[in-house]
Amino acid sequence: MMEKLLTLEEILSFDRETNRSLHREFVNPGLARLLSLLDFDKNFVKAQGAYIWDDKGNRYTDFLGGYGALNLGHNHPDIISAIEKVKDRPNILQASLNKLSAGLAHNLAMISPKGLKHTFFCNSGAEAVESALKLARISTGRKVFVYCTNSFHGKTFGALSVTGREKYRKPFDPLIQDVREIPFGDISALESALRPRDVAGFIVEPIQGEGGVIVPPDGYLRSARELCSKYGTLLIVDEIQTGFGRTGYMFACQREEVTPDIMCLAKSLGGGIMPIGATISTDEVWEKGYGGLDRCLLHTSTFGGNSWAMSAGISTIDVIVKENLPEQAKVKGEYFLNKLLNLKEKYKIIKDVRGRGLMIGLEFYQPEGGILDKITGGGVSKITSEYLGSLVAGELLNRYHIITAYTLNNPNVIRLEPPLIISREDLDRFVDAMDDLLRSHPTITRIALASGKTILGSIFKR
């Protein structure tokens, strides 16, 4: 006999412990434990704009921004209204041409670097990368891909094969074998990798997000464009996190007036409401890959191009353009970055502050072992090496009601990617909170003690 199913009403009324318990039993036990240790698993019940509220009525300011998926903030009314307008239309109907996907593809071509034209719609950033890799291979007839150390392009098989952190790659070896890894920002290394003329695509982020918000030298993308053209390699620019105004430009590659052959999009394209991924390419690349009746169905997606997602994307672009969010990100980002650089001068614990627009990384020095490390048999070093950013984020969340997180490939960095609609007052509030935190806890060990009592407790219990 089937066990009793939970209703939506029952699920919405879960208390914190019930939620934890079900996550441990049916979802991801390790993640549930990690979030509960750091007191991250609060019962959030409402979100609007740059703010989130918990069940106790506390308001939190979101500086995480869905890893770049919330450029418009939470639950933007225009996006919800757009979805309402299409709720009675067929949402998924492959035996037709959806006018909404045609319209969104047109609008994407209008705001993208000149020359990008044909769009394939899917559901996530990783899917967009998979699509780009397949298109590069079929279009060029080549097999090899070049990617950068410390890059992050997703965790599906192809995307992981061109992601530059061993922690995520090694458990799934062997991945795609025809790949070459080069240092990010190194043009000489890129030319050496392309010289054999067997590379289908060079995939690169304009700014490495999960790598710790790493900004390449000026002119890097432009030089990469020239080298790819020289050696017949397609330039694939991953704008999944940097796109839609985040760095002060509609797309980060436009700063150097670069047109890639293929561009990967996702995250904020759905307005923070609907999941959308997209791969947009030049006419020449698309025709070589999927031109003609015999090739037009070689790569498809069941949910890609559905009406609800397309309406969200159309409305998202409309809001970004009308409110000039790229310019807002540029102005607010310069203001915020200068404030954070002042903090760096004040506190030696801050190793670096870097970024562009409202995509900023705050890096801390990795602490050396001390008495606590000896007592815990290296436990403190192990925790701080992998979860240092989380310790800082935990203090910001629990003491100051500010939501942040560390970058996946560099746990010493906390990412600051608030919605582009964030106010200057909220930027100031973050700086004040960070100032107060570092004044009262001037070392990472002190922060670890304040934020991680439960972590240290768990170490001693082992």
C-alpha cells in the first residue's frame, strides 16, 4: 500500500527541523548537515527585490543573488505579470513554432554582440555549455577543446570536462579526453594550444566567477578572438554568470567589442523566476552545424523554448533595457569596489578585492596552523581550507542578516553579486557590517570560533 503523500499545504507549513529531516532522508544528507552546521538553513518565507524574510520576521539583504541569477532581484512583478499573460497558452508543444521563442531569439540577437544570430533554448547553464560544445564539434569537424585552469562551466559530463578544478573532475574520470588546459589570461599558452589547428573551440569566461572572481588582463578577450580566427578555432564565451548587465555591460565581452562565435547564456535570462539556458551563435557556425533538413533536429530539448520561460525572458530583457541595469551595475559597482578597497587597506586579513560592476570577490588570507589546529589534529586547517568563505558568510548571515557565499573553486573568496537594483544604502550597510566583523574578529581563527562552534564541536566528536 502506498504511504501517505504530503500535500502542498503541509509542505509549506514545515518547521525547520522537519525540513532538515526530510532533506537528510530524501535529498542530500551531506548538504543538509553542512547548511545546518553553519545555521544557513533558516526558514525563509518571503522574498522581494533585494530582500528575504524568515519566519521570525527578520529581513535579510541578498548579496548572493542566486549566483548571478537574480540581476532583477526576487519575484520581479513584471516577470510574474508576463507569465500570467501566457498561462492559458500551450506551454510545451513541439508540433508547432512558438512565437514566443521566435520573439525572444530576435531580442537576444538585438542586444548581443553584433553578428550573433541563431539561438538554441534549453533550461540551464550547463545545458547551454553542452550545446555549445556539440555545435563547435559539428561545425568545425574537429574534436579538441581548450579551457582554462580554475574555470567553471557546469557539472554535466561535457561541461565538467572543460571545468578547471580537480575536485569536481576526478571522481568522474575518464571525462572527455580531447581537452587541453591552459592558464587563464595567458595568451602565449592559448596560441600554443591552438597551433596544431585541431581545436574545435576555446571556451572561456570573461571573468572567472567560481574561480574567485578573477579578472583577466585588459585585451585578453580581444587577443583570444584574434588567435581563434587565425587558427580556425571557434571562440565560445561563457556569459552565464557575467551576462545581462552584471559587469556593467549587457555582456562582459562587449567591453572589448568582441563577438564570439558562440555565446552561452542562462541564470538571469529567466528573471529569477523561470529556468532558461540559451546558446547563441553566428549564422555561419549555425549553418555549418545544423543547417538543412537533415541536421535541424540533431540537438533538441523537450522543455527548451517553453512559453512560460520565453515570456519571462522577453520581460527580463525589457526590464534590463528600460531600467538601464548595466549602467546601474557599473556606477554602483565602482562605488562599492572603492568602499571595499578602503576596508582592505584597514584590515590585513583581506588579501584582495577585485571584480567589475556588481560582480566582486573578497579574498581572505588562508590562516596558518596554530594551537587549535594541533588540538583538533589539523581539523581547523581542513575546515578553513575548504570552507573559509562559509565561516565569514555564516557570521554575515547570523549577525548582520546579509546573505553571501564562497566561490566554488576558491573557498577563500566570498562572492558579492547582489541584484543590480540594490540601493547604495544596502551597499553601505554591507561595508559597515564587514567593518564591524573584522574589527571584532581580526583573524580567521577568531571568525572560525565565532561562526563555527558547532563545526569545532563536530570535529571533537569524531
